[in-house]
Amino acid sequence: MPDAHSWADIDLQALQHNLGRAREFAPGKRVCAVIKANAYGHGVHAIAEALLPVLNDGDCVAVATLNEALALRQTLEHLQSKTPVLVLRGPLDITELEALVQGGFHWVMHSKYQAELLKGWLDAHSAAKKPILNIWLKINTGMNRLGLRVDDLQPIWSWLQSLDAPGERVLMSHFATADEHDHALAKTQQQTFAQITDNLSGARTRSLSASAGIVCWPDAHHSIVRPGIMLYGASPMVDAEAAKYGLKPVMSLKSRLLTINQVKAGDTVGYGATYHCKEDMPVGVIGIGYGDGYPRHAPSGTPVLIYAQGKVWEAPLAGRVSMDMLTVDLRGIPASPGDEVLLWGQSWGSELPADRIARHAGTIAYELFCQVTSRVKFIYR
């Protein structure tokens, strides 16, 4: 029985379905499933275990940091899986570089600094057994965050190709505006990446597209695609919800009605007295708030779904979200304390997309998922 406070139903079959949709958008391509940031707040160990049966030879999973990779490695070893783990930020220093190389991780080299770290480490270990180097060399094609400048790319790529060390070498980049259809920068990045990699000797394996590139930019799929947010059933595009792309919600965040107050016309509700009751009305109090990860800045009018008397009802927030509770307008809804409430996801044959809640709160579904706190009980099914 779920706790009375709040819980998250995690639909692992929906997760597997969404990875299948990524394959349908990018047929024949290898998949790098992105499970950084605790699998976007969904619980990395359970998510990794659910993904393993639907990953193919040549696929991998990706996290951001060495610490994430080390924790994930324990899970994979427990599951007797040798699925490669890619570390997207690469090493911060020589200690991390050594751990990545000796641990057999795939890792992103995005700077001259990291290339120098590797050169120094190889020089210091020249008499040792040849290391396996699985390096994804990242090119800055317009994101201007991580990635080598084009001028620095050629010598580093040539040096990597010349190393007498086994392992895979991948050329990669990252879109800045792939989530907007026909954005000029995305087109430029796509063209730049193709031109650069076409002119590099031995550049057979390439990766450019994350979720938005997968669904919107088919010419940018190259060798490996990197689905992230689409795995969790949210839309990677700014102008459409996930259902347009055949994606299913993985997280359904739920709580219960704690009580119902009969509030008089002219009264206010909640902190700051921002919600004014225009008539006598019932106000429901729900046992979830920003202390659980529900967005504090979700304004009055943001919808929740309530299951009452065998039907699904949509109720708008009434007043500010507080740490442990939020309040809703229950006019016309025959609800009772204890009734279940859906904050986002799907239940009872109805769906309340996280993308919709994110728009109300002025954020994105990525942040909603990642902000769910440990006070929420996770139930995997």
C-alpha cells in the first residue's frame, strides 16, 4: 500500500517502449541510453536493470560523472552485465583519468587539457600493458559549452588514431537548438559536424543526436543516437507533447487529499494570500509540496487530476504551493479525504503530461523529474 504522503509509480514497460520508439525513429543505429542524474530522477539502478534486456550489442549507457559511473558499475556487475558505460564529462584530473582508463569506461574528451592529461598518463605508463582507450572526442559545433574548437581537433584526432592502444574512437557533438523545428543554428551544426567528420581520416563512428535530434533531425542520426528525456516519456521538442511522438509517461507522481475546507467568499488561501475566493467554495489540501519536488512556482490554475467516486476530475491549484502541501479548487468535484491525486503522468485511463505542468510552472519536464526528492516513495512495476 503506498504511503499516505506521496509516491511515484514508475512504469518500466513504458521505459522499454520509449527506447523502442527511439529505435523506430533511428532504425539501424546504435543506442547510447542516457541515465545520468539518477536516470533523470527515476532511480538509476532500477532504470538500468529495466533497460538491459532491450539493449543490443554495441549499445551503451551514459552518465555525467565518474562517481555516477562507479555506482552504476556496481549495479551492472551485480546483474552480470558488461554493458559499456560512457562518462559524458570525462576526467577532471589525472586521478579521474586513471580511474576511467583502468575501469574500462568509455569517456568523452572535450578539451586540450584532457588530451594533455592522457598524454602524460601514457608517458608515465609506457612500460605497462597497453590500455584500452574508448574515447569519444567531442567537437564544439555551436553549443559553446564543451567541445574542441575545430582548429584544435585535427592534431588531437590524428594523435588518437596513431596510438597503439585498442578501443573505440567516436566523434561526437551536441545540438543547442534541436528542440526547435527548422532552427538555423541546428541546421548549421548539422552541416558543420558532417563537413568536419567527413574530412577526418578514420572517422567512421559518429554521434550527434540526443532525443530532439532523434525525433526531428533524421539526417543527423549518424552511427549512434543518445536518447535521454524521451526514454522517460516527456517531449524533447518545445512545441509538442510526448504523445505526438508515441512516447508513454514513465513517472506518475501521486498523492492524496488530506482534508477539504469550506472557505467563505472573500477569504484567501495559502501563503501570501494570493488566491481570493469569489464565492463560498470547497478547497482541497493535497499532501505534496516543493519539499517533495513539486514546483513551487506552479501558479494557481495549474491542473491536477483527482480520482473521486469512480471518475477522474481535473482540479486547478488555488494558492501558492507550500513545502508539504498544495491547495486546489474543488468546486463541482465530489471528492473526499483520502482520494488519490495525480500530479503528472497517467492513471485511471487518463494522462496529465509532465510537459503541461512544466509549461505552467515556467520550466521543463527534465527539471520536474530531477527535483523529485527522497521523501517520495518510488514504486517500480
